[in-house]
Amino acid sequence: MNGVMREGLCWVIAGGVAWGSVATARADDKTSYQVSGLYTEACSCHAPCGCELITLNMSCNGVGAMVLKAGTFGGADLSGAKLAYAGHPGEWVKLYVDAENEETAVAAEKFARALFAPWGTVESVKRAHVDIDGSAGRYMVKVNDGTTMQYESEAVLGADGKNPIEIRNVKNELNKTFKQGLGVSCSFSDDNRSFTIEKGRNAYFNDAMDASGSI
């Protein structure tokens, strides 16, 4: 595995998903970003997904989505954009962009392409209708009303029986803290790619995503 992928991303959205800097990129090739909002992902790994914690699982399939309540990429506004993805880390990723206007959609596509570059080949980036409903770890995500992607997750509560388990200081570019969940159901199909993920596999979420840096 090369240096890019050792620090890369498994999935995300979330991935699953280990995210990191592109090791071969020069500092002046990178673009600054700042985002806040909601992030959620589910993958085929057993919980907790080691891709975020140790190294990529090259057999992992993953899906994920995020709502960018506020943010910029290279000075362009990302506010209100929703992104979804599906992929197999190290091989391919497909991206989906939902935005209220073309300017935001273009900025969101550039952000998504840079963010997911460590996954491997970006096979497609499509405008799509992305729905993310729920709260506190129980989420239902649909792309194109579920015909392209649909997954549901639930939180895993910690010892207090009230709050989700948290995993801190992880390698994800956008989320240094993940809250633990489990997948309830998951299906994805687009072009020549399709998979399902069985119930009880890993899910992560962060309902207080707040990140900045350069990618």
C-alpha cells in the first residue's frame, strides 16, 4: 500500500472510512476548507471499523453522507450542500451532490473530489437528490429516493445507557471524534456497481462536525 493510502480514507461516509492527507501533494497544490454540519457513514466492517483507527481494510464496502450546514472550499461557499458517496477504498468511489444552486454544486463537487481522492478512482460525480433524516445516531439516508442508495443506522450507547460510545483522535479528515453506531440496512446500486451490507455492521456518525484544513 502506498503512502497516500496508508493515510487515506476508508468508508466514510462515511466512510468507511479512513481519511487523510495526500502524501504526495505539495502544500501549494492543496486548497483550504472549513465545514460544519452532520456526517454519517456505514460500512461492511465489523464494529468498530478499523479503517479509521489502524489502516484500510481493502475488502470494505462503504456508504456515507453529510450535510454541510456552513462551509467554504477555496473561498467558495458550501453552505447547504449535501454530499453522499459509495465506494470500495483503494479502488473506486462514486459521489453525489445536492445543492440549491449551480455555484454551490460546483464548489461541493470540487470539495468532494479532493476529499475522496485517496479512495482511488473517482468513477463519477452526479447531481442527485440526497435525503438525510434523523438525529442522535438513528439516521435514514436516501439518494434519489432510495433507488441509488439507502441505508439506516442506529447509535450504540455507552456505559451510562444514554450517550453513544465515542472514539476520539481518529484519522478522518473531517471527524477527529466519531460516535459509534450500527447499520440496520444498506443497499447501493449505480451503473456497474452494487452491494448490500448486512445488519449489525459498523456505522459512525458525528452530529457536531466542525473541521478545517487543506486538501
